[in-house]
Amino acid sequence: MGPGGRHGGGRNMGIAKMPKGGMKLIMRLLKYVTANYKWSMLAVLVCIIITSATTLTSTLFTRTLIDDYILPLTQAENPDFSPLAHALMKLAVILFFGALCSYAHSRLMINVSQGTLKRLRIDVFSHMQNLPIKYFDTHAHGNTMSIYTNDIDTLRQMISSMPNLFSSIVTIIMTLTSMIVLSMPLTILTIIMSFVMIYTTRKLGQRSSKFFYAQQSNLGNMNGFVEEMLTGQKVVKIFCHEDESIGRFKELNEQLRSSTYNANRVANIVMPVNGNLSNLIYVMTAIFGALLALRYTAAGTPLSSPITTFAAGLSPVVSALTVGTVVSFLTLIKNFTRPVSEVSNQINSIINAVAGAMRVFEVLDAQPETEDHANVTLVNVNENNDGSLTETTKQTGVWAWKINGDATSGEEGYPKLVRQRGEVDFFGVDFSYPILQDDGKEVLGRQVLFDIEMDTDAGQKIALVGGTGAGKTTITNLINRFYDIQDGKILYDGININSISRQELRRSLGMVLQETHLFTGSVMENIRYGRLDATDEECISAAKLVHADDFISRLPNGYQTMLSGDGGNLSQGERQLIAIARAAVANPPALILDEATSSIDTRTEQLVQQGMDSLMQGRTTFVIAHRLSTIRNADWIMVMDHGRIIERGNHEQLLAMKGKYYQLYTGNQITA
């Protein structure tokens, strides 16, 4: 974070220009705050008014102190100080009450701001869990992380500035009213000079808001780059890319420095300008007020002059301009010009925090995965003697789709149960990955799947083979509904997958990815991630099934060995075995294996393959494999090339064709 903070800290930075849509964001944040802290905010406002009133009371007491107590006491032969002491005691009680209100206001705002940020972080994180995979594919992870750490913190400054802004406005109004009562001519002079100060401040700072948004964006970009470099440090060192990485970091760091400098450069100018203008107002008012006071007679009767005649015509109180009035008015000037400067600073804190709020609410406004037509869920069932199914909450190993039907259709017989078989069929499926443009709009990119037709039967092992970019992984993404197709349809046991709840659909599909990810925790906890209610015995049985128990038992603490840094203390093959055990303990009706054994040595692969064969028994399984030896026993092998299925059949049939599969398997180039 740059010096001065993301929002200029507490310095006066000039009145920045409100970005487009900024007021809507501010009102939205206010609603967000008041939704849970309405009474707290009301109490804060009451405390602010009381605090401002007590401060003003002490200032106005200066006039009474001089004119009614000090001057008479200096002229008395036997001064009696008891009335003065009594007045000071009452003032002390008032100020003590004001101090209590100020303390309460500060404590309440700490609770409101931190509580709001806590809820906001929870809401952002919860919303992210419902965002589609395409959101994370199109947004840098480090940039997204910056929203939690930097952008949300700017909202703390915004929330804290709003009550202070209200306090300053209340103080200005009360002080201005008191100044008018004390002396209209001096008030007019003060207002004119204050407008000069505001105009100067605004002109100096109105261009800074766009740089604050650029600062937040550049900070996110730099965080994203650092996150990529940390996760890819081995690749950087392998290819001796350190100098290039440093150069790119310097470039991003310079962009951040430049935007931060531009956003904060007014601060060093406005603060002394405002201070000097405030002092100038004070001096001019003191001179003008002294001249008015000196033109009065000792008896207090005003001498005839155009100024005093004009003042007397405006207010009968003006004619009583005394030394105490002038001193009290000069004190009020400080109370008036200070909030004027603070208002510009607090408005800047709010306006500049809008840049962070924009990024936070962009995430909250991102379209989550919707379930508009999802009326099918996955349930455990018992199979009766007559072949009928009965839903149960127990783990039976027998699954069924529960079709709830359309309540408005008037159809009878719903809900009904359909046995989960694992038949996944594609009919004329076309697909293109979405691309996020610079303006935030989403458009379709290059088409990656063309007219995909696939007909599978329950319990079959379907292998997808082909070169890189052929579309193999895309097909598994579509089965999971990580993305929705543009044309055609996909049926799961005869049910359109768009009718199946995404969560239930994915629960029916155990998936082992090529890129294994392990979470911070014990080995047992990572295996149990596949099914959170699994017992230790079930987790150990799953590990034994995929032959992971052997190496786990040799770890320092066995299944209780703690993993961190994505399992960096394990080999790639061991990490993959834990991921396979995680899928095994889930005991899903169907499986998707995306290069599940790619990181395992040949000997271990043979052991794992035996376990995988047991795991795949009776389950429809989609296998993506580059090692064609592992899919020789597949029922169907789909050969893909540039988004199309060009060959299909079992191992022997495809070899007999002497086409693309034959070429991939034997390494022999087919000539015409």
C-alpha cells in the first residue's frame, strides 16, 4: 500500500470528483450498514449532535465569561467568585456529558464499521461460492484476493467518514447560526473567505478520483502477479526467468507508484493552502472585529458609522459588539473553518473509497449459477422386492433421481423416482467458451466443440483420447455444468441436465482432476473432503482401495500427518493418490477421471488401476487419458480432433480402422 494509504489517510486532499454511479454506491453501502445497525447509527447521530452542541456551548461561554464575569470582577472592590465557580461547574457537567457522548459515538462506530466489514467479507465469500467456474477462469486469482484485503478495507474508511461528515456539517450549521447571532458583518466576511478556501481546495483536488480507481486496479494487478509468481516459482527458476519476472514486477510496481502519486499529490499542496487561508480568515476577522469594537463608546453605545448602522439594521444584537463577543467570534472561526476543511477531506475519503466499493460490488453483482428450471435432485433409495424404489436418508449405495415435476402443470404422480444408471448422452452439442472483454461484457469466443453425439449405457467405461486442445476436458466440464452449452442437449438417464440441480448433478459425479489440490489439514481430513460425514474407517478403506494406505502409513503421523502448501511435502504421485482416495470415499454413482494417473509411476499405476477398476465397477466412467494402455479395456473410445469426434469404438475396432487412434497407439504415421 502506498504512503498515505489508499485514500490519502487523514490528510486534506481537496474535493475529488465523484465518479459516475458513485452516489448509488454510497446509498447502497448506507443501506447495507443500516440493515443491521439501524439503531446503532441512530444513536451515533444523536451523540454527534449532543457533542457538537456541548462544544458550541463551551465556545459561546467565552463571551459570557469575559463580559459577565471577568470584566466585572476586575472592576469590583470586593470580587465574589462564587457565581463564576457555579457557572464553571455547570459548564464542566455539560462538557463531561459531551465527552461521554463522544466516547459512545467512537465505540459504536468501531462496532458498526468492523461488524459491517465482517458481514461484507462473509457475503462476498459466500457469493463467490455460487459463482460459475467461468468467473474464476476469466479473473486473476490474486486480483480477486485483493478485494478481500484492500478494497473492503477502503469501505471501512468510508463508513467511518460518514458520521464524521455528519458531525462536521452539524458543527458548521450550529457554528454559523451562532456567528450570525453574534455579528452579521463578521459572519459575512467569514463566509466569503470560506468560499474562497472551498473553491481553491476543489480546484486543486477535483482530478484525483480517477487515479484512486486506477490505484486500486493496479494494486490488484500487482497482487495477482505476485500470487502467480509464488505458485509458479519452480517454473520461474527452471527456465531462468528471474530477471524477466523482476522486470515485470518493476513495471507493475511503477504503475502502482504512479497512480498512487497522482492520487495523493494534491495532499501536500492543499493542506498548507487551507491552513494559511484559515489563518488569513482569522487575522482579517480579528482586525475587522477589533475596529468595530473600538468604535463603541465606553458606555457601550455605538458611534454613528455606516458599518454599525448597517449591522444594527440587520440584528438588534449586533449593536452590542463587545470584547467578549469578538473573542468568542474568533474562537467560532476556528470551529467553522476546521469542519469546512474536514468536510472536503471526509468527502474525499468517501469518494476515493468508491473505487474500492466498485470492485467489491462488482463481485456481489456477478451473476451466480442459477437453478431456474432445476426440479430434479439425487437421493438414496432402497430397492423393494417388486422393483419399486423408496427414498431413504441412509447411505445405501443405490441412487435415484427425484423428479419433483412442475407444480403448475397439473400432472399427477409427482414426485417420482428414477433409478440412477449413469447413462450420459450428447445430442448435437456445440460449445464456445465465453470471453470477458475489457469493458466487462461477455462474448463467445472460438467454437471448441462441434455437433458432439454420444450414446452411453449404464456401467460403461468411456474413454476420451486425442491431442491437446481436442476438447476432451471441455466435454467433462459440460457434463458437470461448469459451463452451459449453446446448442444441442445433454441427457443424464434421459433427463436434461438443465433440469438437475447443479449441486446434485456434481454430487453424482466423482471427479479426479489432473491438477491435484490438497487443503491445509491432515491426510484424513483431505480424504474426508470427498464426503464430510465419512468415518475414519471409511476413509482408510478408500485409501486401501486405491493403494494409498501403504505410503500414508509410512508418514510421520500416518493419517494425522498435517499437510500444508498444497501438500508440498508429498510427491506428485502421492498427492494424486490422496485425490483418488477422496473420490473413492465419496462413493459416487458415476466417475470422471481427467488424467487421474498421469503423475503416478508405472508400478504404482498398475496398483492404482486395480483399485480404480474396483471403484469403477458398476459405475459409468469417463476417462481422459494420454496413456492409451490404461484404456484398452474401455467399452467405448472416442477419438477427438479439433472439437469433433472423428472415431469411436473399442480398442480392437479402432486399431482395425488404422486411423487416428492407430496412429496414436502405435506411433506409426498412416499414409494414403
